[in-house]
Amino acid sequence: MCRFLNHSLFVSFTLLFLTCCSSPNSDITYFPLDDGYKWRYSVSMITRDGLEKQQYILKNLGKSDLHNTPVHLKQSMDGTFIYYAVEEGVVMFKGTKSFLVPGGLFQPEQQVIMPNPVKLDDKWQTISTTRLLKKTGPPQKTEFKILANVPMDVSVESINETVNVPAGVFTNCVKIKSEGSIMKDAGNYVGLTLIDVEETSWYAPNVGLVKLERVETTKSEALDKGSLLIELADFKRG
């Protein structure tokens, strides 16, 4: 069964790739922010509950203002607004505003996404929250999950990748690799365990994210692994 991906889950996965990464050539951007762009992604998520297929749609709304600061807006299909700003050579995730949250209040967050412009062998650090380590157990369908903020080392591994996804074949893509681990006491159900996270994403020039692969693993047999695959299914601009 195919569902639409819950926005809060998608944002947790994609703080690394919802970015405005322009190259030294001002005519090229690895994630356009101009008004009128629209993306549809196919999402396959495997947890201890099995395989779940979903869809995610995102569109650009162009420039806006946040507390007297220039920002760029994206909007997900559930109406959530996502705020970004380019500040002193880096792309910043500024937060979200969703009417799914009581009161529809702006939820601020300051996080460096990546350098701007992006170059081969660029390196930086970020924090990524686990979302794939979960299991729904009988009889009341209680959800067991591990939520951990994992420090991640991020690097640009290539700038000339070719990627084949449902939306087509994309060349000269940027490949970004993220890796991190942390010890986490996940409570009585799991206990103390080592959590490892690996994520690889590809961005096509003047298109943006075209593919993302993520794997979360632990040393616990109860919640040992989860994986995520996101692929561009359709793209429109203007």
C-alpha cells in the first residue's frame, strides 16, 4: 500500500538534503529555491514492522521574511512550511511551521546544512535523529522505538556521479556521505546499545535531491536495523 509520508518524519531524514547548494558557476544549483519548482518522491522504508511504501511532495514558494530576516520557503503536501537561509557561506535550516502542530506555531531550529558553494572534499558536522529503529508489538500495537540524536561526519565524495531513478537518468550529480554513531540507553526493552547511522545522498544540477539511502543499525536484536530509500519520481519547474 502506498501512503503519503508524514512530514515530520521526512524532515528528520532530510535536514541534509533540503538545501540550496550552488556551485561556483552561478547558473547551477544543486537544490533550486526559485518559486515554481515541484518534486515528487517515492519512499521505501523498512523497519521491524516490514516494508512500507509512501509518497512525498514538496514545492518551492520562493523568498519570504522571518523575523526581519530574508528566507526561502518550501511547502510539503500537508501544508507545512520549511524555512532556509543562506548565511555567510553556509546554508541554514531555520525551522518549520505546521498547522498539524497545536496552534500552528513556528518551530525554530538553527542547524548548518552544508557549505555554499559546495566543493569536492568539503567536510562538516551535523546532528541526525534516528527514525527507522521501531517496532509495533501486539496486542495493543504499542510502538517501541529508539530516538537518538546522532553526531554525523559529512563529506562530499564526488561531483560527477550518474544516478538512475524513476524520474530519469541524471549526470554530474554531487554525492554526499554521512556517518555517525552514539551509545544510547533505550530503556528496558532494548537497554544500552551502540547506534550506527549511514546515509548517502545524490543531488543533480538544477534539479536537487534525486536519491537518498539511509541505514540505521544497533547491537540489539530487538531493534537491530532500519533502512530508507528515497528516489525522485517526478520533477517540474517554472
